Amino acid sequence: MPNFFYSAKNLAGETKAGSREAASEADLARTLREQGLVLTSVKKIEESAKKNNFLANAFCQAFSGDDWCRAFFKSRFGHFSVAN
């Protein structure tokens, strides 16, 4: 199943963002709607992006664990989900 980066709003108008596995964009929208969120943007994560994200996580956890490391990779690749 593909993974997607998404941005959604709750009833209070707060924006929530993250990544999630779903069968399709429509399936993602339905899942978020069940959680009280309205999908505002979505982008399918390509395999290379998932690999880059995995490697960046491994680097940050192994060598520094600092927020600057995650901020660097987010600014470089435009995304970064933290795996704790």
C-alpha cells in the first residue's frame, strides 16, 4: 500500500500534518474524516523519498538525535517524519 504526506484541518481550524499508509487518496480522506479531519492537501510518497527519510532518521538517531539534524533534512528534502 502506498504512503502519503497529508495536511488536514480539524473542526477548530487547526492544521494537522503527517504521513500515513492508505490504499488511495480517497481512502486516506475517508480515514481522516472518521477522525474529524478534512484533508486539505496530499502527496504520494515516492519510494526514493521513503528511503531518504529512513536514512535521515537513522543518521539523526545514531549520531546526534538533535532537532537541528531533523530540521536540516526537512529543509533539504521538504519532509521528514520522526521515527522514535
